[in-house]
Amino acid sequence: MSKGTQETEIKLAVKDARSARRLLREAGFIVSKPRVFESNTVFDTPDLSLRTSSRLLRIREAGGVATLTYKGVPLAGKHKSREELEVKIDNAAAMMTIAERLGYRRVFRYEKYRTEFHQPRRAGVAMLDETPAGVYLELEGTPHWIDLTARRLGFQESEYITDSYGRIYVDWCAANGRTPGDMTFE
């Protein structure tokens, strides 16, 4: 979802999808991409060198479209900002096999339902993510737009989440007495 190659975003925990949709509508947001199921597979080296360095290699399947994504090391700050490179791929299964043949292995799979929203004549995007570990709004845009939008939605900087869904899921498992595995709806 990045503009160019730099992605800047935060997540905000919300009570549920219904109240989040209402909150977005009241702030002038409209649906730009309808709700779609996403299946994400994260790859890493056997020694987890990508995770250790806070980088990510992912294959996402959503609405019949597959995407290969690389995310670079995040910059320090109140927003998560890092390089993001994406390419559409014709065959997710073949790309997963290629990654494995190159020495990467599947280390985490996560699912979510995502709905994208925007405000007319504004540059940022709000995404409503419904996950097995909770419901989140993800705001992506310039730091100024993110801060302004978060305030308009009733959130404070202390509520900003810059963790990945993998970290959010591990923390959710710890808080709920569950053993982490894949974050799926199964």
C-alpha cells in the first residue's frame, strides 16, 4: 500500500468492525476497496535473519491477486516507516516454491479481512483489518496526515501501534494463555 517505496503507518486497536466503520463514516471516509479476505505467508532464512533484522519477505493472496512484498528495516519514531517493495505475481504457489528453493522457509501465516477507506481529496488511506487477534485501523500516509486523522478519529499518540501483526499475535497469545502458531481463523 505504499506510495513510491516508503511506507509510513500506524495501527489503532478498535472495539469491533462495526463501530470502526461508523467512526470512519462520521469522519468522512468512504470505502475505496470492499472487504476482502487475505492470506499472508511470511518467509525467512533458517536462522531467522530477516526477523532478527526487522525485515520481511511476504506473499499475500487477496481477492484473486497475489503480491510478493519486501519490507525493509523500520526507522525509529512514533510511526512505522520503512522501505516497501511490491510486485504482483501470477502464481503464488510457484513463487512460494521458488522462495523455498532459494533457501527461505515459511515461518508464519496470518489471515485477515481488510476493507480500505479514503477521504475524497485526501492522500492517506485507512484500512480496517479484522484479524483473529483483534480489530485494527491501519492509517497509512504522511506523518502529518496520520497524526491529524488519528486525532479526528478520537485517538492519541499513546494509542499508536507500530508492531507487526506477527508481534501483535504473539502478545495476544501470551495475554490469552495460548500457544502461538499461525494467526488464522481456523
